Amino acid sequence: MREENTMLFAQLHDVQEALERGHYLAAEQPASANSRFVMLDSRFPEVAAESLRYRKALEAREDLYRLQGRQSFASRFGTAMVHGVSGPGAALRLPGKLWSIWRDVKDYAPPRKLGGKGCQALISAYASGGDGAVQALLQRSPASVKASALTALARSLANNDVLGAANYARQAYELDPRPFRLKWLAFREHDAGRPELAEAMLEALPPEIQFSESEERQVEQLRADARQARGREIAQKYDPVSQSRVIEQKVRQLEHERAEQQALAARYMRQLDAAKLEQVAAERARAALALELARQGTQVLSLAEERDTLYRMHDELARKHDEAIAAHEALVGQHEDAVKAHRSLAGKHDALAVQHEALARKHADVLRTHDGVLRNHHDLVKRHENLLRQHDGVVQANDELTRAVQDRDRDVAHQRRQVEQLQWLRLQWERERLALLERETASKHEVEALSRLREEVQITVKDEVGNASRQLQALVGLLGYYNNGELPLVSPERNTWPVSPDFAVYLVQLLELKRYDVVIEFGSGLSTVVIAKALARQSAPRRTRAAVKADAIKTNAVKTKFISFEHQDVYHAQTLAQLQAAGVTGMVELLLAPLSPWANARKETYPYYDYGAVLKGLAASMRGRSLSVLVVVDGPPATVGKFARYPAGPIIRQLFPRAAIDFVLDDYIRDDEQEIATRWQTELQASGYTCQVTERQLEKGACLISARPRSEKT
């Protein structure tokens, strides 16, 4: 839409300028011209010739600046340094690029294989093998050596082959765009019968360039020849009366097209406003969902903090429980020691009691034998008193031991109560731990519920977006049906695009901006229909925004050869049905080509389309022509194997060795496709191509590799 509006505004600007010029001329010649554009001024041929001279001089200066910007040391060094910081791989390749730049800008003496300073070997090679031998001999030489050698070759051809001399002088200038080579190229172009181009090149020379007397005379002759050639061209090209009539017709047609474009722009603006309103509503819904998810995330964080606090309390209670168990075990050990001591004292008491009984029996014996032992009575009485005193001491000691045992029993009871209290604390801790586990389980359930809610929200949003996409596809299909009567290519119910819409638009842009002689597609589908319809629109005569160039296109247009390969029967039949429904079957040669082994120069084997004699016959039929080839690589699928799409590059490069090739690689977001693009670029550059890589940020990514032979003037 933006490109169409820009083109529309440009056309309106051109129309406005034409109307202003017409009004000015009508004011100067009201009697004879009225509202017509008349160019009968006698100065017109001179002004037109001068305009042509300025235009050619401008083109020569643009060519000069382009070559200097591309081949100069500062430009190449800056470009290499900028690319060198783009990534690790580019940094590793930077020294090689810098060495190549230094090698090209350094001055060398012509090597021995070229024949020394006079380059006689190169001149002899041209005489025997032509341009091919020259290019082969100069293939690995630095740019400065190539330029000097080509200049020497052109100087040798200056008298016999003026066109060849001009050609090699141009090649030398393109390799080394210095002013003295441009001056010499201008003289060779003059000798070749192109004085206008030669004069433009002289205009592009810097003012400090000096000319000898003979060169001054040749410059005067050159300018005179250029003036005569421009005069003849202006006289042949312009017819004032018929030209004014053509301009009037174009102005009327442009006014009509402007009205149509204004109506179309107004309708598109209304559709754009409606789409913006829908987008604002979707953004608001998405913001509400984001707020809800943020709130739920906050709740989850708070629950996690509570869980961490409970874990810390559990650890503290476990530590206290372990300390209580250790204290209880110490008290139990002390109680066991006291019991052992009590038992020892009880044993001593029993021994004393037995001894007391023995003494009592002895006392009874003494009493029974009182008469017999009277003389020892006093001694026995004393001994009895001593035994009584000992008995009292034993009884007192027994009482003390009994009191000590009672104290020990009280301590044991107190320790038992402490143990019971610790057991109660342990039970309380177990209950709290169970409560924490229950809360943790509940938190997990809440998190799972939130996850399910998030999945449901995502599914709902996906369904809403899918529904909106289907409605938009239906609307686009309905608009297409109302505009041109064609049914939509994609069913809104399935909402499936075999090719992304942005990729299809990119293909149409390429086909509209460039005129390709051959289009080759690996992997058919909806893209096949898109390309066929675009080629059909190009081949049909149209009077649209390109009406100004319609006559030139009709006379120069050649039907583009379009071949598409598919290896699966189902998709081949499906694509054929879509082509028939769109009415563009005749624009494409759709081939069912099963996969067969293909091997490269390193004996690496890949399964790829059996292109057979089709592409070989096409290449043979177009040999000798300057071709522009578009290669769309969208198959085979990645399930076939690693680097499944790699063979497309070597195959096309071998079949069309001198063609300008544009490779369009779909699914560039995948690692395999990125590696394939890198390998293609390396192999193309090694084969004598210059490559320009353009990455497109599409839904699935795309990469355009524009490959041009180095000898081709770009």
C-alpha cells in the first residue's frame, strides 16, 4: 500500500509539472495553442542536445563515483572492517579480506607469465585463444596487474580492433578506476564510434588532468563528433507536433488514473482505519491478560515466601528437638549411674546385716555359755558395744543412701517430665509440619490452576487471532473476487498457507522490479500459482501505473520460461488443480520429479529432484544469451535430510555459468538454510561470481543471493 501511494504521489507530481508547463506555454502563445502543449521553439533541438549531453555526463560521473566507491582502498577497507565486527566468523575472515585488499591495491610489475612489461604473452594468448584465454591467464592476478595487462592489450588492438580495444580499456578502468585510465578509455570510445560517451567521460575527469597537443586536437575532434551525433539523435527522436499530441493524451490519461487512484486510496484508508481499531482492541485485551498474569505471579511469589518461612521454622524446631534428645540422653546416663551406686550401697547394707546377725548369734552363744566365759564377759561387752556403734553407723549410712536414692528418683522424675514435654513439642512440630505440607500442596494446586488458566488464555488468544486471520483472509479473497472475479487461493476455514503471505509478496516484488528470462522453482505449492499469476500479468497488456512504459515493454518483452519441480504426487496434483483454477496453467511447466542421489565435487551425496534433461535442454537452448535467472528454493522439506536444499546452488551454477542468478531461499530462520546460504556464497565467489546477500525479516525468514559474473558490467 505504501509503495502504491508513493508511486501515485510521484505520478501526481509529474502531472502537476506538466500542467504548469502547459499553462505557462498557453500564456505565452494564447492565439495559436490554446490548451495544447506545443514545442515549436527553434531553440528546442539545441536545448535537448545540451540536456542529452548533461545526462550522459551525469551517468559517466555516477559510473565513476560508483567504481571509485567500490574499488577504492578506503571504501573496501571500511567495508571489510564493518563486516569484520558483525560476528566471530566475520572476525576470523577479516585478515584474509585485508590481505586481498592490500594485494589488489599494491603496484606490481607484470609477471613473467604475462610477458613482462610489454605483456607480449598476454597479447599472444589473445591472438590464439581470444578473450577466454586472456581471462584464464589473468584469473589469479591482482587487480592492479590485471588493469595494466588489459591496458597493454587494448593498446595493441587500438589500430586493428577498435571495439576490442575499447572493451579491454573499460575492463582495465573498472579494475583500477584512476583518471588517466578514464582519459585513455574516452579516446578508445571515440575511436569505437561512441563520441557522446567519450565526451561524457572527459567531462567526468578531474580538472587537474593535463592533455598534450595531440590529445587537445583529438578532444576538439571528439567534441565536434559528439555534437553532430547529438544533433542527429535529436532530429530523429523528436517531432514537436506529434510529441505535443502524445503529451496531451498522456495528461488526459494521467488525470483519469489520478481520479481512480484517489478513490482507491480513500477506500484503502477506510479499511486501514478499521484494521487499526481492531488492532487497538486486541492490544487492550492483551494488556488486560498481561495484568492478570502479573497479579497471579505476585501471588505465587508471596506463597513461595511463606513456604520458605515455614521451612525455616521447621529447621529451628528440629534443632531444638535434637538438643532436647541429647539432654534427655545425658540425664538417663546420670540416672543409671545413681542406680548403680544405690545397688552398691544396698549390697554393703546386706553384708552388714548378715554380719550383725552372725554377731547376734555369737552373743546368744556367749550368753548360753556365760558361765563358761564369764572371765571374758567384760571383753565381750566392750566388743558388743563397739558392734552396736558400728551398727548405728551402718544404719545412719543406710539412711543417707536412702535419702540420696530418693533425691535421684526425684531428679529422674523431673527428667522424665522434661522428656514428656519434649515429646509433646515433637508432636506439636509434626502437626505444624503436616499443616505446612498441606499449605504447600494447596499452593501447588493453585499454581497448577494458574498454569491451566494461562494455557486456556493462550488457547483463547490463539483462537481469536486465528479467527481474525481467517476473517481477514476471507475479506481479502472477497475483495479480490470483486476486483477481478478470481476465487481465493486459500480456504479461510483451514487458515493454512503453504507459503507465507509476506514471502509471496516478496516474490511478486522481485518479478515486478526485475525482468527474468528464466524462473526455476524447487518445491511447488501456492508459490507456483503466485509466480505464474505475476508472469501472466506481465505478459498481458496493461494500462495501469506502468502505462508510461507500456510501449517499450511490449516491444522488448520476451515470455519468461517458468519451470517448477515437485517430487510428491499429492502436492503435484494439488498444485496443478490450483493452477487450473487460477487459469495460469500455460505459464508454468510443472514437473513431477522424484528424488534421486546427487553428488557434488567432494563426493557428498544428497537426495534431490531428478531434473534430468529438462534443465540441461533449457540451458542448451539459451546458450550464448545474456540471461537473468530467478531460482526459488522451497524444497525438498527438511525431513529428507540435513542440508536437503543445498544441491540447488551447484546445479544452477553449472547449467548457467555466465548468467546473472538470483537465489531466493525460504525458511531462512533454520540453521540448515543459513549454512546452505553461506556455502553457496563461498562457492559462487570461488567460481568467479560477485555476490550480494540480502536477508529479509519475514515470518519464516528469507535470503536473496544476487550472483553476477565478475566480468559482467553491473
